[in-house]
Amino acid sequence: QVQLVESGGGLVQPGGSLRLSCAASGFSFSTSTMSWYRQAPGKERELVAHITSIGGTRNLADSVKGRFTISRDNAKNTVYLQMNSLKPEDTAVYYCHAVPLNSWGQGTQVTVSS
């Protein structure tokens, strides 16, 4: 059974940082491209970042380049999203996505507000 469990969200002030984690199980994580998406209220879900199986290719949305970093630890079956210099417009529910399986986690709320 495929499971993706996100954690690490919360309330942070503008300029702050958070690290999201997504623990994966039930599939071959080490051979799977993984992605982070986000969905703000009233907006469509958008791709934030993705990383290939051995981390050789990492792509970020223009809106987060220079502030966010995606990484993975295949030994721990976990993908991370390090978010720095957070802005109010980063407020959204962040979802982990296993690309080959088109599977989603339940999401974790990130709120950037003073």
C-alpha cells in the first residue's frame, strides 16, 4: 500500500524557514521521481519542485528559486523541501507526490503571516 506522509508545516513569520518532510512507503522510492506541489485557497494546485530518483535533476518553480531546496534521502525513503525566506504568498497546503504512481500525500499546511 502506497503511503506518503508529509510533516513539518506550521505557522511562520515572513522571512522565516521551514523544512517539510515526506516519508514514503509501499513502493520503490529510490527509483521514483518525487515532487512537491502546493495549493493556496481559491487557486489551482501548482508544482513547486521535483527531484529525480538519484537527485541528479532538481527543478524548482520560478517563484521559489533561490529560496527553496528539494532533496531526498533514499536510505530513509524521505523527500524534503527546505523553505527559506518565506513570504505570505507561500501560504498553502503542500503535497508530496510520487510521480510514477501519481500518488499524493494528505498535505501539510504552511502559513506565513506576522
